[in-house]
Amino acid sequence: MADERKIIARNRKARRDYHIEEDLEAGLSLVGCEVKSIRAGKVSIGEAYVRLDGKGALIVGMHVNHYPPAGPFQPREDRSRRLLLHKREIRHLRRAIERKGMTVVPLELYLRGALIKLKIGIARGKRQYDKRDAMRKRDDERSARRTLKERSY
């Protein structure tokens, strides 16, 4: 199996709104026409979140567009999809979200070889002042690089 990854969708809000403490790779239980649509890049994980139930983990709110050549009988675009994880990984996620302020968010959807994988992160929500500090730090670094670039000429 190739170790090469082709990123299909990214949740850019996740890194802005959360401190990502740990990440895991999960498979997805999909229908054939959903796979075709995802490979075509017709997917959004920006509003999605991960929910744990009695049996395992689900991704809720992931929007996969219909694949027109598949015909009229297709699953709902925003249905919940089962995440394929080992029991010990599910137990680890359960213990992590029991801690105060922790949640599980989707980070990236990508192809690894022929498989579609979802990178999920165990995260703690950022406060408003944390977000402003991060933006200020990024702007300062950008202006410093710009100044160094101007001086090098």
C-alpha cells in the first residue's frame, strides 16, 4: 500500500478554533456513489463533528454531494457515517472527551492509496483571546519575513 496521501478536504476552522492535542486516522463506511463523489472532490467537512454512540464513532454533518451518473437512488447528502476504528481507539476517544472541554473534530479527508481516510483530532476549544494572540503572532512573523526579504535586496 502506498504511503502517499492526496488531500481531498481540510477543516481549516479546526486549527483556528481548537488546540489539537492528538490526532488519529479513521476509515469511513461509505456507499459506492459516495466514494465516487469524494474522489471527485465534492465533499465538505467544515461543519462536521464526531459523535460517539454505544457502538462506535460517527461523523455527523459531513456533506457529500450526489453523484449524478449513479442515478436517483442515493443516500442523503448529510447522513451520519460510521467511522472505522479499533475498540481501543474508541475507548481512548471516550476517555479523552470525558475530560472537561475536550471534543473530537475532523481535520482532513484524504486518499491513502485506494482508501479514503479521515484524520480526526482530540481537541480543546480556544478562547477568543487565544485566537487573537495566534493571529497577532502570525502577522508579526509575516511582517518580519517581509522586512528580511526587503533588506536582502
